[in-house]
Amino acid sequence: MKKRTVCLMTSLCLALVSCSSTTPETSAESSVEGDVVVITAQVAETTETTIETTEAAETEPVETTEETFPEAPEDAVIPEGYHYIWSDEFNGDTLDSCWYRESHSPGWVNNELQRYSVDEEYCYVADGDMIIQPTVEYDDDGEASYTSARICSVGGFKFQYGYIEARIRVPEGQGFLPAFWMLPSTGQYGSWPESGEIDIMEVVGFQPDATYGTLHYGDPHEMSQGSYEAGVNLYEDYHIYACEWEPESITFYLDGEPFYQTSDWFSSTPAGATREWPAPFDQNFYIIFNVAVGGDWPGDPDETTPFDERAQMRVDWVRVYQKDA
């Protein structure tokens, strides 16, 4: 059942929750470092508590404080020991101001073929979903050019530790690489990959029955990766991709089933210096959705690759929970 978009604020481990119809006062600059974009955003950070004040006689307390949490969507299945803190249910007709549309040229990372456009035709909200629509155009010489979208919550929502999940239908076709992932909001340990990357879901077009969960870290670059073969083509239906991010471990899930857990990571510099574990995964991260076309891992599209509705990445909702303690 689809519910209203819920974008609220809590004063726990969140550094920022700002999702409203009014654009937040945000400035963002992006630069390419290694394989990914580093986006530096300056946003006024706020917290919110509920204060109950009693006007009474001198013998009565003047003020009491009670910590409250936002109400979860009715269909949310809250993990044991957690409480709901934030979601976007994508039930409106426009992309919420939580999200920042990125613009990048072809070949920007991993020799990918697409450009990422900020135009709404490539990323929009309809029928209760956030939709990313890759396209192809041909010039007079028959050369193909590809366009897709990449959005992130760099100026709208970031958090440290919790359980994050999204209900997604991935695109069908050779050459597509949809992803649901996270990057650090400040990069306090340096450029990529020193400050880390958490890939919650990647489904490669030529392997439609498998999802990957991956951590990137260190310099030189290292990664820890697990995969799960679902036994079905994942593009045929929606599935819930999730990650439980704790200080001592990170666990990846498909439809509620854990398939990979790791505590194997480190933070280092090219000069050989190291930071205390669990760095770099001990800082605020923000959320990213994108569909890449072509590149080193998925390979190029071919004559079988569709660019109609079957190419769409559809996100029904994304939700975040944190532990009660």
C-alpha cells in the first residue's frame, strides 16, 4: 500500500534530515576524484526535540523533555530493535528537494557511455515511483549517444549507522548497471576510496538473477564484496534491497534475507598511514540512485538492449531505521 511521502527530522545519530517542498539553503560543488564524484555541500544543520511545558504552581515542574520519533509508513516492517527515522515514499508528482540531480559527461567513471542529465525526462516521479529512464539517440552516421540520471541526497539527508532499504525494480537488458549506494558526506578521510563507499545493490545486465553488496575503501583501493543469486530474473518484479550498517559489521540483504556480512575493511593513505577501525565507515553517508549504461563491468549495450519501459529503474520507496539504544 502506498503512503504519503515522509521526510522528517530526529535528533539521534542524524546529522541532517531536510525534505520539504521548499528547497534547503544548500550549496554543492562536485569534483572527480578516482572513480566517483566528490560533492561538498554546505547546509545549515538542525536538530529537533519535543518540549512539553507546564505552567503551574511553584511546586510543580516547569519543563519536561520527551524524545519522540516520526511515525512509520503503515506497511513498514521495522527491524527488531530499531525505530523508523526517515523515508521517501515517492507519492507526489515531483522529485522532493531532498534529492540533488547530478550532471556528468560520458566516460566520467568506469568508461561508462551515458551522460547524466538533470533534465526531468530522465528522472521523475509518477505512479508512486521514482523512475530513472535511460535513453539512446543516433546521429546521422548511426553513432549512439546515451543519457541517464543519477540523484543523491547530499544536501537533503545523511546519517551514520542504521538499517536502510529500498523497494526497487531494476532495468532489463545488456549494458545496464543500476545501483543503490552511499558515499560519505564530507570525505573526512580523504578522496575516494580513502573515505569509503557502500554499494547496497548493483545488478549487472548480463547477470539479471544476482545482486551484489560491496564496500570500497583504502588507498590503494581495496574492496569487500558478496553476491546472491536469487533464482529469478530480478527485473521481472520489485525486490527489497537493504543494508544493516553497524560500527562492527555491515550486512547486505535481499528481500529480508542476509546474504553477505563483513567486518573486513580498513582506512589507509598512499603514504601508508592508517586510521583507527572502523574508519572510514564511521561518518555520515548520503544516498545515491543511478543507472549506468555501458562501462568496464556491464559491457556495452547491444541490439537486444531495450530503451523503453523495460530500461527503467523504478524505486517504490527508500526507508531508514536506527537502533533504539
